[in-house]
Amino acid sequence: MARLFIRYLKPYLLTALAIICLLFVQAGLNLLLPDYMSNIVDNGIQNNGITDASLVALSTEQYDELTLFIEESSLATINESYTYIEPGDMKYIDQYPYLHDNGLFLLNNTADKKLISSIWFQPLLFTSLLDSGRLDTSLLAVGFESGFYLHLTTLTPAERIVVVEQLSAQLDEDTIAASQLLVINAVKEQYQAIDIPLQQAQKEYIFSIGTKMLLVSLLAAISAVLISLLTSRMTAGVSQTLRRDIFEKVANFSQAEFNEFSTASLITRATNDVTQVQGLITMFFRIFLFSPIIGIGALINVLRSDVDMLWIIGIGIAFIVFLLILMFIFVLPKFKKIQKLIDRVNLVARESLNGLLLVRAFSSEKYEEERFDEANRGLAKIQLFVTRTIALMFPTMNLAMNILTMMIIWFGSFQVASGNIQIGVMMAFVQYTMHVLMSFLIIAASFIVIPRASVSAVRIMAVLDAPLSITDPVEPQSFLPAHKGEVVFEQVFFRYPNAEEDTLSDISFVAKPGETTAVIGGTGSGKSTLISLILRLHDVSDGQLLVNGTDVKDVKQHDLREKIGYIPQKAVLFSGTIDSNLRYGKENASRKEMKKAVEIAQAADVIAEKEAGYDEPIAQAGTNVSGGQKQRLSIARALLKPADIFLFDDSFSALDFKTDAALRAALRQQLADKTIIIVTQRIGTVMDAEQIIVLEDGKIVGKGTHQQLLKNCEVYRELALSQLSKKELAL
């Protein structure tokens, strides 16, 4: 499978890299959303838009109290960052009504809010804890029992530092963990004390974060669309190339390769198997790669958080692993059987449809229905098992996810109650946990999807890598003009692969231009095999076969077949029109050339009786024309080809004797300089041939003219008498 991916994804390397970059962008954007949501809940709703300890305004009493807890160096920074506003200052009174009767310290616009927040953090924490009685001033070395803030003003800076250190020593772990929330609440109390409305700040904060969330979501959606677009274009291109390569490879198969791969299997490999590979590539770039990226990112965010519930993620992963082990044991082996069963269904369906008339003639519809139903039931049974098992996995996983969510909320609520975390942090933890678990699930589930696609990839590569038994020579030779149209068999032997006996033995004869060479014999005597050797559909096992003076193995197959016009035993027409079918012989043929070929093939009446003439539609497999009409159109198609040699493989079998005679007369007149080789079982068809080759059990038992063979060849004489009377044979 790896070779297939490397070979067919290589042209799309830049596209793949672009998709991977976009996946990182999409994952990064998606991982921002839980934090934004947490900020809205915690800072926007719960904390009224307050995010830090950088007080924008505070009363003189608040200012004096808080500055008691900071060092002189930090105090200088505070004094520089705040401006005192006198009571009644009309410039600020609308914004701060508290100024009607009191003065305020306002934070300068140029101040470093981050630095100010870090300075105010500890004083705000201490004042909050002192006011709530959570710090015991009686334990201080200074020994204050009352009027703590008043007495604190009487101490030297060094003594106040000692007090701060002693207060810090009283902070336990829970208080430190909840310090951020305590400070935010202290800021809110400070604002409420000086009549600063919190609703406006809250609205502004929520609007700001909400706008960012919308923008991030929009960018993530754009990334997802671009990923889908690029992936679709890439997978469509890979699938197109795969199908093309399979078709081109199969088009070069000899009969030996077709014996190894059934037609139904080849169709399945070029359609269903390619679709499986296409689906895997799509899932790989859109899901399999995305899952570890967002999963690792979510896990990093979880590890960075202060939430002590990683053990819940461990439980979830352990459950997923257990579930997937069961899937591997029961489902994975079934995937390997499915493709073979699809081949079987296609084979039975194809045979039944191709032989539909025969099935009806023998009233075997019931038998064929049962045969198809048997193959279909086997496939359906396995597919139902796989589908039901996988379908069961998803509600099970949803249940597990819901249970894990409930566990996080249950245990997280205790931490929220103790002030260790805020509600928004817990909600973000839930989302990150789901990302981690879903990522792990998808990565693990890919090991279920990949095997089925790998089976398809192996089947495709088996076709693409199949060695061709017939190939073009490395250094092809040219035909000899002096031997144009000449076909020479020199002691040719042929045996099918794995056969025990030769099909043709010691075949030697010469077919010359301007003459008709007929090959006759009983069923199974090797007539059609002999024709296939000339076309090099098979290679001779021994001996030599020359066309136009050159061994057929020493020339390109295309060049060889360009010299030959071939009419098969079973006439084949393709869906299209009469015109398009005739142009298989010569693509750029003029209508005059077509008419001439049609007249020679005795098919003029076929076209004349069609309403659309040459543009008359031809159905698939030519089912809308009779066998004789199909045969004559096939002959006309071959005659259009500017060939030196014409091979008729029992091509007159569907013609009546009158049409047969007229066709042979026209061939003799119009193709006087061509080599004609006719394979037939009709004595009447070969009587006027210049040379008749009589085959029996793959051997030549007679060679000569009609009259010579009647006298010298018993096999020919018996064939002739079985078809014609002695009077007709002039005996």
C-alpha cells in the first residue's frame, strides 16, 4: 500500500504540504475556542469583565491601605502611574460620580497595566483575606490586636516587609490556588465601593471575546473548506490516474493475464477498490492527520491547566483501547473477505446479464436468481456484521464520553466550590478532554479502516505490477517492404500456460498477398488460436512466425496490429453510433471510404433501413441490431483499416450463404493485393481459396486447393461430404 501512496501522491506533494499546513492552522484555531469560552464564562460573566489587578480607579483610603503592603521601589512605580483627581473635577465627574464629594486616584493611560497588576496582586490578596478574617493578625511578631491598618502606618518600611512575610507564611495551598479569584473579587469590591458600574465593562469584554470567537470560527471554517477543496482535487486526480493506469495495463494484457484475473475482478479493482483507496486518502488528510494535531494540542493545554483530573482522561483512553481490541479481534478479519465476495457478486451478475437470453431460453431464471442470492447473502451477512459492530461502537463511545463529562463536572464542582478553579476553566477542560479522547479514538479506529483500504491497494498493485507475458522488444525492428502482406509460419508450436499438451504442433505454411488462405477444421482443432498468434495475443512456444518478413516478437505490438484488419468470431459493437463504430477502423475516415467499406461488407442495406443512417445509435454490446447486421458492420469496420493483412475468424457464421458468397466475391475484387486469411467451418466459404489449411488436433493434416484436398485429405473430404452433396462437390 505504501508504494501505491508514494507513487500516486508524489505529483501532489505541494498540495499535500498545503493541506498539512492548513490542518495545523485549523487545529490551532479550534483550540483557541475553549479558552475564549472559558474567558467569557469566568472573566466576562463571573468576574464582570475584570481580568487582572490593574485598578483603573481607587479612593484615597483604598490607595493608602494597599500601598502599605508594597516595597518602596514598587511604590514609586505606583505613584508615577496614578494621578490624584480633586473632588468636583468636572472633567471626570460624569464618568466617576464618586468625585462629587471625594477624590480619586486614576490610572494613567501610559501606565504599564501588566506591571501595575503584578504590584497590586499581593496587597489586594492580603486586604481581602484580612477583611474576611482568614489571616490572623494576632500571630504577627508586631503583635497587633486592633487597628491593624492604623498601626501598620507607624511601622518603618523594613518592619512592614517583615509583616508581609509573616502574612505570606499563613497562606495555605488552597488559598494560593484560589488567589486569582480572590484578587478579582477584591477588585470588584473596590470598584463597588467607589460606585463604578461593572455592567459596561462586562458587556465590552464579552463583546470583545465574542468577536474574536466569531473571527476564529470563520477562519477555521475557511481552513476546513480549503482543506476539503484541496483534498477532493487531489483524491479525484489520484483516482483518475489509478483508473487510467489500470485500464491501460489491462488493455495490454494477453490471454495469460486474463486467465489470472477474472473480468469481474478487474472491474471491481478499477471501481470499488479505487474508491476504497480514494476514501482512505480523503480520511487520511481530513481526519487521520488532523486528529493527532488537535489531540496533542489539546493535551498540552490540559497539562498546562491547574485542573487535577488527568486520571479521568486515562480512564477514557483505557476504555477506548479495550473497545478497539475487541474490534480488531472480531471485525478486522472480515474486511479481507468482503472484497473477494464483491468480486463473486459481480461475477455472477455479469454472467447472468451477459447470458440473459440463454437463461430465458432454458427457463433457468430461478436457478440464476438462487445463484446470485447465494453470493449476495454471503456478502450481505459479513457487511451487516461489520456495519452493526461499527454502528454499535459509536453509541457506546457517546455513552462513554457523556459519563466522562459527568465525572469531570462532578469532581470539578468540588474544585470550583473550594475556589481552586473557575467554572469556565472546568468547561474548557471538558472540551479539551473530548478533543484528546476523540483524537485517540480516531487514530485507533484508523487501524480498522486502513486494513480494508490496504486490501484494495494490494489488489490494485497486483494488477499494476503484474508482469506482461507479451511485451515490445527493447530494440524494435521494422517490417520489410519486399515481403509486404506475407505471413509465414515456420514449424510453430504453441502450448497454453500450465497445459500438458501443445495446442498447435509443427505448423508451417505461407499466406501470400493477393491470395486467400483458408483455415478449416473441427471444433477445438486450433483455428482461432492460430489467428491469435498472428495478432500476437499469444507468443509461439517454439518456431517462428513472420509478418511482412519480420518475426512478430521483434516489432512493436502496435505496429504489428496496424498492419492487420481483424474480424473476431463474436462480433462486438460499442455503444455510440454506426459512424463511431466504423471509425474504430480508421478514425479520420471520410464518408466515401465508409460507404465503400460498407458496400464490400454487404452492409449498405443495414444503414439504408436505419432512420438516422450512419448516425443511428448503437446500444451497449449492439443489442439493437441483429447478429448478421452486427457481423457485417464489424467486417466493414475492419475493411476501413488501411491494413496489409485481413483475418476473418469464422466471421461469416452469422451470414446466410447468399450474403457470404457476395461478400467473398467483393473481397476478392476489392482486396486483390491484400493477404486474406479466413478461419471457418463452412466448406462453401473456402472452396475458391488459393490455399486451404486443414487442422486436426492442432496439426496440419492437409494443405492445398479445394480439389486437391478432396483427393488427398480424408479429413477435408469428410468435412465436405458432411456439409455438401457429392453433386455439389462435383465428385
